[in-house]
Amino acid sequence: MPAGSRAFTPASRRLHAMLALLAGGALLVAAPALAAPTGAPAKSPAQPQANPDAMRIAAVVNGDVVTSADIEARTRLFAMSTGLPLSPDVLNRLKPQILRQLVDERLRIQEALKRKVVIQDQEIANALRDIEQRNNLPAGALRAKLTADGVSFRTLVDQVRAQLAWTQVLRQLMAERGAVTPAEVAERQRLLGQMVGQPQYRIGAIFIPIDDPANAADAQRFAETVIHELRSGAPFPIVAAQFSQTQNALEGGEMGWLPTNQLDASVAQLVTQMPVGAISNPVRVPGGVQIVQLRGKREVGREMGTIVSIRQAFLPFTSPLSDPTQPTDQQRQTLLRARELSGRISGCEALEQYAKANKLDSRPLDPGEIRLEAVNPPQFRTMLASLPIGKASEPVVSREGISVMMVCSREEKNTATASTEEVERMIISERVELLSRQMMRDLHRQANIDIRGNGV
């Protein structure tokens, strides 16, 4: 289905961010949009006055400098992302932890450069569009909001670049250690099979590392500040993307469905008592502090749902559709072509053959099985529920092109039973997270980090 569709956007992704190479990425934001804004950004009325000490050096990380301006920009990015009015006192309480996050980012980028990892602008564009889609924002909304609030777009770009680069580093290391074996998957499935009827919890999490016991109090205060804003209405996925130091940060902190024996004991005890939708107090876990959001509860092996399999033919525009009332000739012709295809094609096999014959491969032809109940917005869910099997949909227009979709199957399944792919993904996710924390401990131990004064 079309990424960035104005009418319909699926609510979930098939794989975590650390598996983006396996899942493949879609063109979500035009690469030129990543250019740093020119001229002075517009200032909102609430924007603080310029700080004459903004270029003061706050820290030096193996020779790379973090300035007070960097900290200020990231702090204001957080203030903007919450959508809430944040007092200067609140923002000042965030700054010590933001400095530590920027130090970690420098270490990660340095390691990525050492391993010759290069992140392309298009990869960043994809990640930013994913964040917009998960929060029901139109394409380009993040950039527009940042500019309006006087925050350099480069601040967000740099953060996402560091996250993606670290993902690539971990992927290299995971490849060196070998793939998950069928025997490991079978053993995990056997253990899950023994848990039928036991509870599972769908969890979102923000992890705040504590690399030095001396920083524990700062991390605790930071977590409490973040929790207050979350409970006041700040979007959890955006805050997680901003501040969580785990590899699922770009996925909004999504950890998936987990039994209590796969959670830290403190978190496990907490989620059994939390109502769905609640935000926890700070929880001490190995290596840091965690903020937990309970997103759902179910019993292992006992959750029926409607699973649909679809196919899509995506007809791209040669330039983005910036104004639907003034399409280009190519965009008009593409719409006519899509309508003609929708009116005459029948059956998923025929749609597949058409897409392959016309090299319509800029979007996945088969996006995989989709759980109908989890699809948003409701209009798209209704279409998938009512579209007859093998009948083409009406053209679905997005900024980048037009999709014609078809439902190939629709059946009731026990969605609480993990598939082989899901179990493999679960094992990979656990390994990647453990590897990331080990690598960061090693990088801190080997680094020359000079915090100037109190850093902020």
C-alpha cells in the first residue's frame, strides 16, 4: 500500500528498525527535503532569546565537540515534539541527560565511520516519514513544525542519522555472529507452546542508560520529567524516538508481545498491575531506567483475528503531487492508467503479472499478511474488510503515486500464535539489544570524554 497515502495508512510495520535491511524501505520523503533550511527560521512567540554562551563547549568526545547550542537545539526539539508548553525549569532539568545522549551519539557515529558505514539521505527520509505516519501526520509535517518553532531541521536529521548508523553497525556485528538457526526457533516455539493460556503484554518502552552510578540521580529526574509530559499528553512514539536508547526507538519504543519471563523482574511485576494505556513510574533495570507503556494484554494462543493478504500495483509519479488541484500531465495520465487498471484487472495473479511486466517494483507487491483489526485509519480497515476477494480497489492516491490494491484472502486466525518469522524476529531483537548495550559499555570504557564544567 502506498506509503504517505493521504487517505489510508497502516498502523503497524512488519519488522523492527534494526531489521530494515530485511524488510526493505519505501520512498517516503523526497531527498532534497533533507537540505538544511536556508535563511533565518521563523520564530514562534514562545521561542527563548538567543543565548550568548550558545557556542560554549559542553563536552569533547574523542576530539569531537558537543556545544551548548547542540544541547539547546535538542532540548527545544523535545519541547516541540511533545506539543505541550514546557517551562524553562522543565527544559533545564532535561539538559544533563540530553548531553549524555549527545555524547553517546558521537560515540556511535565515530564507530560507524570507523566501520565505513554511510547513511544515505533517503534512508533518513524513510525513517522520518515512518515517524510521521505512526503519529498520523502528513508528509513534511515534522520539517514544517520544526521550522515554525525555530528549530533547525538538521537537529532531527542528525539524531536519526546516528540511530540508523548504529543500526548498521549492529547489523554488521550480527552478521559476523551468524544467523538464527532453525533449532533455536523450534526451541523457542516449543517453550511458547507450553505457555498457552498464560498472559502476554504488549509494551512500549523508553530506556535511559546509566553508564556511571554518579549519573543515576540525573537519569531519575530526567525520567520523571518525561513521564510527566507523557501523562500530560505528549505522544509516546515521538518521545521514544527522541530519547530511548534502544534499537526500537525509531519504532516508537515498540517491544511487541512478551510474556513476563522475558521481561525484567521489576517490569514484569509492574505490567501485571497496570491498566492498558497507563504510563509507569521510572523502573530501575540493568544498565539504566525504563519508562513503560502498557499497550495491550492477551493470553498466549487465545486471540482470534482477521488476517488479510493483499497485493498492490504502485504507479509512481515522476514528481511529487504537491497540489491535488493542480496535477501535472504525467499525474493525470497516471490516474487514468490506474482507473483503467482498476476497472479491468481481476484476480491477484493477474495483478502480480501486470506489476511485474510493467516493472512496478518501487513498492512491495506483497506487503505480507495484515491483521485487519490493527489497521488504521478506519476508512482503510473498512475497505480491506469489504473489498471482494480478487477485485481491484479504486485508485488510492498518495504524494508519490497511485496504488491499485486487491485482497487475495481473508480468514480468521489465532493471532496469538507466533509464526516462525515472528519468533526469529524476537530472537534477533533480543540479541541486537544485548549487543548494543555491550558495545556502548565498551565504547565508553575506551573513550576520552571531557565534560566541561557541569556540561550545561
